[in-house]
Amino acid sequence: MPLYHRSHRALSIGLALALTLPLPAWGGEQPGFDPIVVTGTRIERALPDTPAGVTVVDETTLREGRQGLQLDEALARVPGLFLQNRYNFAQGQRLSLRGFGARAPFGVRGIRIRVDGFPETLPDGQSQIDSVDLDTATRAEVLRGPSSVLYGNAGGGVVSVETADGRSHSGTSIRAQAGGDGFRKIAARSGGSQGSLDYHAGVSHLDFDGWREQSRVRKTLFNAKLGWEPAENQRLEAVVTVLELPQAEDPGGLNLNQVAADRRQATDTAKNLDAGQDVAQRRLGLTHRLGTGGGELVTRGFFTRRDFEQILPFGFPGVDNNVVAYQRDFFGGSSEYRDDLAIAGLQSRYTVGIEAQRQRDDRRRQGIDADGQRTALSERQQEQATVVAGFGQLDIALLPQLTASLGVRWDRLRLTIDDRLLDDGDDSGRREFTEASYSGGLVWRLTGDHRAYASVATAFESPSFTEFARPDGEAGFNPAIQPQESLNREIGLRNGFGGTLHYDLTLFSVRVDDEITPFQREGRSFFRNAGQTDRDGVEAMAIWRPMEQLDLTASYTYARLRFDRFEDTEGNDFSGNDLPGIPRQNAFVEAAWRVPGKGFAAIDAQFTGSRYAENANALHVAGYTLVNARAGIEHRLTETVTVELFAGVNNLLDRDYIANLRVNANEGRPLDQRGFFEPAPGRHFYAGVALRL
């Protein structure tokens, strides 16, 4: 099968299906949207008054009738956000915003991930989102654009997830699902409050054989939140998250010939080595909120322990570096104060704060011999990353129609490696970076609910420990790689909520110096700096509610992401080429019909444009379109018991497409022998039942 499809025809079919969804009868209620407040920007603002590209996804969109495998199921509608890799849990969900994050061979880079105010992003810039609990999530905010001025060490943006508490989510529910390729999932949650105490807890278990060989995953996740309000202006909240991921197999990336022969196969290396990962993670977070007159002091502290082992799908028995393991302690705290004040008679709001975090990894690397036994250690070292930061933001009303926003952040980042395997010499080392980030924006209130905004911001990204690996095989830091620095400029136009139509339009231009870009040798990823890259594009989104039961949603992204100057160490000049792995165009359309207490039906179409697999732009992977549908009905059994039946179909048109593209894989080999591609399932169904008490 070819790697491309008749995407435009498929998109037309999806649009037609969406627009012909049966419309409910007019019920007499006037349609409209509820106001939305953005909290992930540190200063809380109404969405229309935020001088940046922001999309907020509510609880219904996050969970209604979905499988709940990965975040991309609900976030595909967000313009500027590109998501890959729903089905390979050993590599993790891959996210990129405006191209930031595309270089990550696994997990997330260039984007700050936060859950309930606590960081999932490490001081060195890496993120894993396997512990994000979709079954208790109530809201997700996606801030598109520089986040360094907000949270440090990232250029793409912020994804902030909130989970349920007992004040707003009481009662008990049980949900069970099953579907194709051995998909089975069960989840339960319960919450409530009594007096000054409230609680909410959820647990889920996923067992999924996967569509490809060597793709099984077993995952259990527990999330609990306990709140106490000893006084009217005070709240203490504890969050506990437990992740058990004892099996997440990795089928490896296929080359062109392997995809043509059998899309469901795993590589021989992945099967022979039984590639995959085993993860256990625990986190405890504490938040204290104290009202002080008109202001609020928020103090947080957290501790995360992660035990990790992964067998990488490269090499062969006897290679001494395809087993990676670490024990990680990640902990830190922050304190910030928010209040209103008057400056020269102008009404203002501000926040100031400090934070400190430390990441400590006891890391080792070894191989597997021909008998399947572990070889002697080839690497054993302790890696530590420490960041200390201070930040401040100010919103000031210059005129009744005009508000200015200013932000500044200072980061001191130190990364150290302590070599514990000294037989081949001491490869210990240290890198330190001091970075300042700035932002400035204006919001102009036009007629009615319409707003225009403009902003400028700087950002930085340091290489992570993984990206500091030396391609010559030696331990310690790669001395040739440096942080990347970016300058983001954007203008936007949006309207407020309350009417029947909400729209959001953003134009952006980003210049990045010393872009960090990946390459591979013998299956292992390494990184280097490109000279300069440019990112220019448009992001648009609209939601129309012509009647109370019907929402029509559409989003579109066009982004030209290219190397402005880049000549690699082999003398190849890639200047003017597109950044690999990112399509120039993405589009999403959805029609969703909801009758509260009765049921829902939704259909969507997602178009992904063409992209390149490597820096030379020699291998072009054409776009594709997916159509998905889901529906459910509710029935009240008693006054206190409700049952919901739901079902869905993904990839309704049974298209062949690539779920994950491993950019710049296996450099030095002919294109048709390089393992770029992880194919996705064809049409597949799932169904479930939920009982709410």
C-alpha cells in the first residue's frame, strides 16, 4: 500500500457527513456559550482578554464517548498543535506546538506540561505524560507560543490539565470498555464533600494488545485529591498519583519495504530483544492557598519518584547500550503572590514568585547477550538538573479599551553528570546556563465582544540530558551543542463568549537561533544545533452553536517551518528546507449533537498535510484524512442511578496512515532502508457502558 491517500476527497466526505448529521428539533432555548477564564497564564484572565493564542478544552470534549488512550483524542481540535503516536506506549505521546517538540524521538520536548499546577516537565526540559489521568481530567488549557516567561525552558507553549475535586464532582461512577485488537479498559471514580473536607479519587486499568506485533500495553493509574478549607480564605489540597506501567512493548520503526510488505509487523530486532519499557511512578503534591485581603498567596511543593527501564529496538544481542534504566527523584516548590493595585491611577493586576526544582537520575546502560541475559554495565552515572527561578507579570489598564501585559523571568539552570563507572576514565562534567525571558502584549477591546491583541516574547530551550549524549559514544556532555533561543511575534483577533459564534485567529512569526535537531546512528538518537530556523503561520478556530443542542467546530493551521541556515557536520546544506516531521497544514471539523440527560452523537474529520521524514526533504510523506464517529444514550434507572451506553469507530474510512514518524532515522543508510514509519490501525470499533450513582 502507498504511504498516501486521496486526502482531499476523504476530507470532503468527512465534511459532508458532519454537515448532514441529523439536527435536533428547536427546543425553545436560546443558544450561547459560558464565559471561560484562563488560569494557566499565572494571572487569571477572561479568555478574550488574554494576549496569546489559547484554546480551552472542557470536560465533555475530553471524555465524552472516547477510548481514553491518549490526549490527542480530545486535543486534535487545537490549532497549532500536532499530535502523534497514540498507539506506541513505549515511545509515549508526541506533541509539538508551532513545530516545537517535533525533534523528540519519544515523550515531549519544547512544551511545558502541568497537572493541577504541578510540573510534569523536568528541569532539563523533558516531559512524560503517561501519568496524566484522562478519566479524572476536567479541563485542558493549551497556550500556544513561548512559555519560558511563564514556566521556563520551553519555546512551544504550555499544556495545563486540571483533575476533578470533590467540591464540584460528587458521586460515584464505573465505566467499562472493550474494542478491537484486544482493547479493554475499566475505570471508577468517586468524590464528595462534608463540611470543610472534600475528596475525589479515580482508578483505571488498561489492557490493550495493540494492532501491530509487539505492541501490548498494560497500565494502571490512580489519582486522588483531598482538600481541606479550615477558614473561608484558606485551602490546603493534597494530590496523589500512582502509575504502574509494567508492560509497554515497542514494535520499532519500519522502512518503506517493510511497510509495503506488512504494515502490522514489528521489526525483527524489536521482537528478538522484546523491546519495550517498564515504568512505576509515584507523586505527592501539596498546594496551600491563602487569601490576604484582596490578594492570594499560593505555595506548592511536590515529590515524584520514577523507576524506569527500557529495551530499545535497535542493535542486536551483544550490543552494550540498548538497555536504559534509571531511578529518578524529582522534587521542588514554588511560591507566588497575586493582587490588584493602582499605578498612577491605572488599575493593574500582578503576580510575582519564585520556584526551585531538582531532578536526580541514577542512570545505567547495558546490553543483552545472545542468551537473553544482561551484559555488564557500559554506563553508570548520576545526572542532576537544578533550576532556580524568579518571575513576575503585570496587567495594566492603559485605557478603558486597552490593556498592556508585561512579563519577565530569570532562570539559573545547572546540569551535572557524576560518572560512577571509572574503568574507562572519569567522564563527569557540568553545564550551567543563566537565561532571562521577556514578554509584552496589548489587548484592544473592539466593538462588542471582539478583541485584537499583539505580543512579543522570547524563549529558550536547553538540551536535555538525552540530547547532550555524545555521538562519538563517549560519556559526559556533548560540548558542541548549545541551548536554542527564540523570538516570537504574533497578532490575533477573537471574540468573547455569550453569543452563538466564537472565533479565534492568530498570525505568528518565530525566529529560532541554534535550533536543536535530531539525527540517528545505528538506531540511537543524537542531537546537534542548526544555524537558524523560521516559523511563520496562521492558526484559526471557530465554534458555532446555532441551537442549544448542536455545536459545529472547525480549526485550521498553516505553518511554514524551515531551516533558514543549516549546514550539518558532514557538510550537507539544508538551508531553505522544511523542518522534518511537521505538516504545513492541519484541519479539523466536528459536528456534535448533545441532549443533556438523553444522549449525544458526534462525527469529526481530521486532515494532516504532507511532511518530510528527514532534513534533506528527500522523502515526502503525503497527507491523510481520518473520519471518526461516536454516540451514546443515557437512561435513568432510578432517582439516583443512571446508565450510559456508548460506542465509537475510529478511522471510519479505513485509511492507511502513519501514526508516528521517527524523523532522521538511521542516517547513512539508503532511504528505503531507514526505519521512519510506525503504521496505524485501520477501521476499529469500541463500545462501553457507564454506571453513575
